[in-house]
Amino acid sequence: MPRRDRRATDGRERRVTAARILNVVPTLMCGGTEHQFMTLSRRLDPARFTLEFACLRRWGPFVQELADRQIPLSEYRVATFRSVQAIAQQARLMRHIARRRIQIVHAYNFYGNVFAVPPARLVAPVVIASIRDCAPYLTAMQKRVQRYACQWADCVLVNAEAVRDWLIADGYDGSKIVVIGNGVDLTRFTGAPDPDGIRRALGLPRGTPLVVVVSRIARLKGLEPLLEAAAILKASHPDARFLIAGETAPNETAYLEALKCLAGEYGVTDRVIFAGFRADIPGLLAGADLSVMPSLNEALSNVLLESMAAGAPTVATRVGGTPEALADGVSGLLVASGDSRALAEAIARLLDDQRLARRLGRAARQVIEDRFSVDRMVRSTEQLYLELLARKRGALPVSA
């Protein structure tokens, strides 16, 4: 049953029922969206909200975290939405929502939205869809399907004005769209940098110029232009090394091998380190010479914000909501997406001008402190939940 607490109101005690939330997500891999909903899950007020998860594939390291925290996780395996199996799984989801008395269903990304929003509408008081990028990887048909599914949501939550603008242009109801930017837990970025220790652990000589890219190994992350930029810089910066830190989903292992082959074709195999999943991202960013976000598509990248929080001089592509956080020449450098030569030039500029690099890194950290704290993100999301519940139930749960 939902947890209850007691709050004093006009000298009397009232019983307050914590609202039960079901997050519906495609997987529990370590991508940007996953980091945001897991961060939110750790910080929601337990007196007001209890949490469950549902996923379409029980993949990723966050599965274990949910188990450790004793948060229920259900799996709904669907091979294709155009199947009897999909309908059966949606019916199963509806039964779960009704049986568990779920009050808020919060779905994430295309697969979560299409799977969960329409059936949830039939049984849950509040239904939220989250769209966190401009979805160039979706077909025209998939975009239409998601738009249809999201019309049944009470709210479409996005993380950047750029996504909001794109959705309105694509036919979404702008009155339903709410923008809450990503949040960064600044307490993770307070340790002293240890550049020598980072290089020693990587088997690199002290003082080696180190360029870090934190990214899932996935298409549209711009890793091909990054490898080409590394090749361009071979002559002018022969000692520079490029570290790509990020895990590979089970269905992307062939792509990782293709990237390694491409590095060989460019002659940079000895200059590029595919480090896989790393648990020490804050220290890695703080100890690097610079961070690069070469993505071809983003809304508001967690990697970008974390790089800025670490005070790492940052080069990023001018995509989606990136310019909403990083101002070119003020808190970092922006380049056109897919332009490997411009990327190489920006990297070289920061490697060669450490005074500029330090200034940009300090300014970037200040931006995060002022505008992108995790506390702001959590407070805004909690308030959205309460307002949507109030709209449906006629009264807010007791506020602190």
C-alpha cells in the first residue's frame, strides 16, 4: 500500500498518502535520459512519492541499483508494436497500474511513450510523456505514431526549449508542453583534480594532452567525426590522446567494432582509447585537458552539463538545446555538427591556449551552479507532479 505520513494543519493531524509513480522506460542503460530519471528517483520526497519502474528490456547497470534499493521493476517484452504480443503486454500494464493503484504514469522516449501512454490513459489519473531530443533517428511514421500517443498524455515534458519548438512545429499542442532542464548533482564534482593519476591509470606519460569524450557507443553521437578530427590533429598534436568513455548496448556491439576499424583506417588506433563504462566520470573530466561532445543530435546533453560542472574546457556541436547552456567563446566553444575540421580546430585551440581553456572552464562551472542544479530539476518535477494531480483530484497533497 502507498506510504502515509502525518502533517500538522491548523493544529490537527491529517493523513497524507504518498502518490505512487510508475516510470516506464525502454531500458536501464547508462544514457543521458537514464541518468536523469535515476537521479530524480533518488531525490524525490519519499513522504510524497513512492516509485516503481517498468521497462521494455531489462538491460543496463541501473537494473541492479533498483534491486539494491528495493524498487519494483517489471519487464514488458515487445518485439514490435504491430503484434498481438504488444497488445497483450499493454493489457498487462493496465492491470498492473490498476492493481498497484498507480496515480502517475511517467513514460520516457519513443518506445516508452508509444507503449505506455495510450493504455495508461484508461486507468491512471495522470499520464506524462517525456521527449528528450528532436528524434532524427525516427522515421516519419514513428513520429506520427508518437504524436498520436502523446495526445493522450496530460503533459509532454521536455528538457530544452529547442525540443519544445520542434514539437510545436511538428503539430503538438503547445499548451501541454512543459520544459524542465536537466539537473547536475554538483556534489559529485567537488573533488580535487588528479590529472597525473588519471594518466597513470591509463598507462599514459605524465602531461599527455588528454581529450575526453563521454558518450554511449551509439549512432548519432558524432564519433565518426571525432575520429576524423583525431586524424587531422596527428601532425600538429602528435602526443594528444582521445579517450571515449561509455558503454555499448547489446545491440550496438557491431557498431563499436566498426568504429575501431574506422580508427584503424584513419591511422589513430594508438591515439584513441575505447575505455568502455567508467564509474569515475567526474574525476576523468576534471583531470582531462578538455571534454568534447561531438553529437549530431541532442536536446540538452547530460554529458555537456557534467563537463561544465567539472570545470572542463568544453567543445560541443551546435545542436538542439546545447546553445541554451553553452555560450560560444564565453563558457565553451561551439562548432557545426559533423564538421570534423572545425572540431579539430576547436580542440587544437584549447590545447594550445591553456589560459583560454581555464577561463572557459570556470565560466562553465558557474553556469551550472546558477541554472542547472539537480535541486532545481527535482523541485520543478515534484511541483509538476503535484499540480497535475491537483488538476485531476481537485486538491493538492499537503505541502511542506
